[in-house]
Amino acid sequence: MVREKGKILVLGWGSTHGAIKAAVKEAREKGMDVSHAQIRHLHPFPKNLGEILYNFDTILIPEMNTGQLCSIIRDKFMVPAIGLNKIKGMPFSTTEIFAKIEELAKK
């Protein structure tokens, strides 16, 4: 679900995949310019990750922790990634991620 360029990229890894995929699909159906990329390996990062990140205005990173991936992405690629963190032991719902996408799309 990655377009080469766009307004919003939702970057995920691990257990967030399903909720991100469904939220991005719903957002696209409503006409929002949003894409989804899922990282499978954190070390090393995919060779083209920086190239992908630089082509989007906003990068949203939903994480089931305090934001470690978001910090690494900000540090390594110098992009203002936005974290959406959840530490309650329950997985993200599609609705939670969609709400954040919708909020960012309005900016």
C-alpha cells in the first residue's frame, strides 16, 4: 500500500500491521492521501526506507510501546515522525489509527 509520494505515510512494524492496513484502507476509501509501509526487519532497515520517508509530508508511527521506533526513525532519517503510542496491553483498533490519520489529513 505504498505510493511513491503522498501526504501521509503510516509506518508500522510487528503487531500493528492489521489495524494499520484496515485504517489506511478506510482512509483511502474516504479520499485521504495516505499510504502504509510495514517494516519486517529493524536491523538493518530496508535500503530504500529513507527514500520512501522523504517523499511524504507526514509520517505516522503507531507503536505498542513508548515510541522506540519513532525515536530511531527521527534520529536516523531526520524526519519529524509523529508517534501514536499505546501501552495498555491491548492492541490498536482500526478506529484509533483511523482517527489519527483523519486528524493529520485535516492539517
